[in-house]
Amino acid sequence: MKLSEIKEILKTADNVSFTVDNGEKVPAHFHVTEVGVVSKHFIDCGGTVRDEKVANFQLWDANDFDHRLKPQKLLNIIELSEKVLGMEDLEIEVEYQSSTIGKYDLSYADGAFILNSKQTNCLASDKCGIPTEKLKVNLGTLSGKNSCTPGGGCC
């Protein structure tokens, strides 16, 4: 989800809630402690230099159980961040505490923002010898005159 998309949702939302894609709900008294731009300049295992930039939100919950972040307040925080930091319309990455700081992509469904787990991946699989996945075939689904059947005498 991009910044422009979350801003459009927040303009008409009644509340702000987040759910992790495993079903865990972020406590309703969460805070957005940071909104910023994270830049990553790196070289992958194939030798390609890369640049990535995301809008970063950090969610945190404390012991102030009466706290509730309203849609307009989050929209104001985002707009201030865009103005002060010169933020572009970037993809959003959310940091949220689990056993360590987790990084999530963001989507929206059924009135809630969804924290979608991110996975690592090789960006240069064509250069570092990672084999392509073998096609898995259920032999029982093969048909034709060259296929074997139990008791058919072909084996």
C-alpha cells in the first residue's frame, strides 16, 4: 500500500485498527511512534547495486489503555511527515514488535489495516546458482496409453 492509498482510506474511516496476517490484533491503544523514510543502498549477491526507499510506520503499544488513534490524527501525522521530510508517494512498511521488531507490508480489508508478513528472498537467483523449483506431479493423475495402472503388468 502506498501513502496515497492510506490517506484516501483514512479520510472516510471511522477508526484505525491493525491486524497481523496471522489473526493477532494490534491492541486498540497502539501508538504510531515514528513515520519516516527508510533508504537502503546495497549490493546483492549477484553484484547488482540497488536502492530501495519505503515510508516507514512504527507501531507500539504501552500501558495507556485509554489511548485511541483517530483516523484524522494519523492523516495529520502522515501529511506533516510528507511536508517536513519531503516524503514521496512510497510503499509503506510497518514495524511492529513481536519476539523482535517485525517488518510488514500493509494492506486493507474489511475495515482494518492488515500487517502482511515479509519474507527474505534472493534478488539475483539467476546469478548465484539457485535451482529452479522442480515441477511436482501426482503420478496418479497422468493418463494415456503409456501410463501404468495397478495390476496392468507394465512394471
